Amino acid sequence: MTRTLTAALVAVLTAGAAYAHHSYGAYYENQTITIEGTLETIRFANPHVIMTLRTDAQQLYTLEWQNLVQLRHGNVGPTTLKAGDRIVVIGSPPRDPSSHMITLLREISRPSDGWRWRRTTRQ
């Protein structure tokens, strides 16, 4: 009985975790896009850090960064970037050209001081 209950509990917890994470099928995972602009907002929360970036052409992009634990391992914290920073971002573009969501970020740099982050693990 205990084994059955334990197995059921593990199955429920695992299913929830698998369901919570999403697919990257809507993005070209093997292609990159580079955008530059001013960071408007950054939300440092799980499941991913979310930023908005406004380009010089006034296009607004949503950027999906890694999760908090992955970023902490890369020495990135809530004060590393702030609204107003000018950054350059390299990530995977969406398959839908009307979408302004960039994910699977590979690199973020801040030219003003040379700060740079590079992805070491998949999101």
C-alpha cells in the first residue's frame, strides 16, 4: 500500500512539473536574432525572468530569460540589470513574424560598461 501511495504521489508531482513547463515549438531554436534597445521593465520571478525592451524603431519586445536558480549560478541577481539600461540581446526568434517574443536567450550585453551574460545551460 505504501509503495502504491508513494508511486501515485511521484506521478502526480512529476506530471505537474512537466505540464508547467512549455515547449519552444513556436520558436526557431536553431536560429538567432539580435536586438538592441532600452530595457523598460524586468520582472525577476519564476518560472522565468521576463523583460521588455524597446528598440530605437519603437518596437516593444518581450524577452524570456532563464529561471532564478540558473541566473544565480551565473552571478545574475535582481540588481544586475535595471530599467533604462541599453542592452543587446541574442535569442531565438518566434516562427510567427507578428510576435515580439524572444526566448532561449543566448547572450545579453550592456555596452556602456562591458557587462555580458552568456547562456551556459538550456532554459
